[in-house]
Amino acid sequence: MFAFNQPQRNTGEFFKQLFLGKNVLSRLILINTSIFVIVNLVGLFSILFNYTEPGDLSPLSKLMALPADISLLATKPWTIITYMFLHEGFFHLLMNMIMLYFGGLIFQEYLSQAKLLWTYIIGGIVGGLFFILSFNFFPVFNSIASISIAMGASASVLAIIIAISTYVPDYTVHLFLLGRLKLKYLAIVFIAIDVLSISAENPGGHIAHLGGAFWGFIYAFSLKNGNDVYKVFYKFRLPKFTWSKKETKFSTSRPKSGRPLSDDEYNVRRAASQEEIDKILDKISKSGYSSLSKHEKELLFKTSNKK
């Protein structure tokens, strides 16, 4: 849907960075994809052993999906979090991950990884609350509230897209067949589609989307006015992990062999320090440039000169 000028990378390197990159966006995509695979494998074996019938929800989905019925929710309160990582259908997962990837790329151009993470989580929570409240408030849902569930990352993804559309509304993207379009107009289209689709199929999903969109707008609007409501959460970070024994510090200097870095080597080294750069930028926003150490100032200077 979106088009960007990205460095040329081979397919293997792209998918490695997509799923194993040391950044929040990659971790969210990896978590969603891993849960999809596990849920469907468990569902397959439950069918093979006659535990469930073909077409039934996977046992893990029943455990992770968000129920609209408040009495059921009371027995599974964790589902307000787990539902936003749960997909049973491949195309449901694919579309959400494509939107998350491109929306997340734009988001990270202007805002930090920590803000991306908390927008995903809180946007999903607000979307889930919209779903629950709507199904227990509007009489039209009385007959189906007890059997209705929500699953999928759509509310979280829309929170990210609407947040960045509010923060930089004139940012222009290139849409396939449609050409150049500003983010603010794209956001309006997404919201209009969900509003008009409530009376059609999957009303709960569209209501949850609107909840995520609502949070994305509220957060970005408050952030533009100098109020970051996520401050209290910044001390909570995802656990660090690496796929090699030793982490590589960011350096674009030539190797000892004297040969210049290849594009792939440069991209790998640069990606290795993205988390450190985000920490430095967050530190500047909180305490000012003078609070940086000599090493942090040198790293920031080298990075800015390479762009």
C-alpha cells in the first residue's frame, strides 16, 4: 500500500531484518507470526485427535480471544492483551502485518520505538474496550454478545496509523494505482470505511478498529501539545535478545582488511545500534543535549553525518 525509497537488499536479508531485527517493529511482527503458527498447529492436532471439529476455533484461540460477554471476560481477563496478537486466518495476519510494517516505518521516522510499542498495546486495549462496551450497551447486539469474540491486531495497527497521521498529517505516501496521498486523507478513508461497515459483516471488529483509531488520535494530539502520556511506561522495556553471541556496535568505518563495507554489512551494523540511538533521542527529549555523555554525543554525531 505504501511505497518508500529503501536501501537495496536481497530477499534473505529483508526477511531476516523483518522478523529478527533488533527493534520493536520486528519483534511485534515476529510475535504475531509465531503465535499464528503455534495456534494453527495446535488447532490441526486437536482436529486430528478428534478434540475439535474442522472449522472450530483452535483451543488456544478460545483461550486468547477477547469475549464480549463480561462474565466470560471475568474468567479470562488476560484476553484484553492476548487478543491483539491472535490471528487464525493467514490473510487476516498478512494484511495486518503489511499495515503494521509500513505504518510502523513511518511512525519510527518521527517517534521512538517505545512510543510505537505502547501505541500498539494501549491502542489494542482501547479497541478491545470499545468492542466490549458496545456489545453490552447497544440493544442490537443483545442476542449475540454472549457468543461474540474479538481477535487480531487491527485495532493496534490502526492506532499506529492514525497516531502518525495526526502527528505528521501532510506526510505523503505512494499508493498502488492511486498515486501520492497525504496521510491525513488516508486516515479519513480508513475511519470512514470502519464507520460505514459497522452495519455490515463483523461489526465488532470495525468497532474495535475505531477504538484503536480513537486512541491513536488522542495520543498524537496530546503529544503535539507537549504531553507524552507514555512517560510512566518508559521504564518498562522489552527484554533484550540477540541472535548471535556478541552484539555489534555501530561503526561504519572500514574493516581491518581495508575493503569498504558492502550495503548489507552497513545496514546490519546500522540496525545494531538503532535501539541505542532511540535511547539517546529519548534522553535528549527528557533532559536536553547537555545530559549526554561524550560517547553518546560522538555516536549521535557520526550517525547524523552518515544520513
